[in-house]
Amino acid sequence: MLEKTTRMNYLYDFYQSLLTPKQRSYMSLYYLDDFSLGEIAEEYDVSRQAVYDNIKRTEAMLEEYEEKLLLFHKFQERNKLIAGIKKMLVEGSPSREALEEAVAELEKLD
């Protein structure tokens, strides 16, 4: 569950501008502020089921955006490459070739 929450938080960060104000609000309350479905329903004077349906649809939309745009995937890959470069620097002087290869991989992501 924590993994899903973390993923949804990242997807929300990347794609929130593509959501409606209501979708942003529900997702923010549910994932960032840890409100329950009932608390959100009470806040907006709607049924718990309506909140649940909206959140599930929005999660699916965020996954679709990620499938097409890959912003989160590229972010993860970029972080792995940067961590690898840092590791090379900490372990000793990396070869120029190794650094050039890492930079080339970073450039491919953009």
C-alpha cells in the first residue's frame, strides 16, 4: 500500500496540472493529507462512493498520462544515473569514458 501511495504522490506531482480542480482536491486530501473517503465525502457533501469513484478514475488517468509521457519513469532513471555517477566519484576517480557514458545516458532521457 505504501508503494502505491508513493507512486500516486509522484504521479500527482508530475501531472496535477492536467487534472480538474475537484480531482486535484480529492487526490490531495486522500493521498497528501491522509483524509479518509468518508471525511472527503463529508467535506464536499457527496457520497463516499462518489469520492471513491472519482479517486479511482483519477488514479487511472494519472497512470495513462504516465504511460504516454513517462515523466516519472524518466525521473527514476535520471536519479539512478546520478546515484551511479556519485558512487563512481566516491569510490575513486572514474574514467573519463565512464563519465561520458553516464552523461550520454542522461541526455538520452530528455
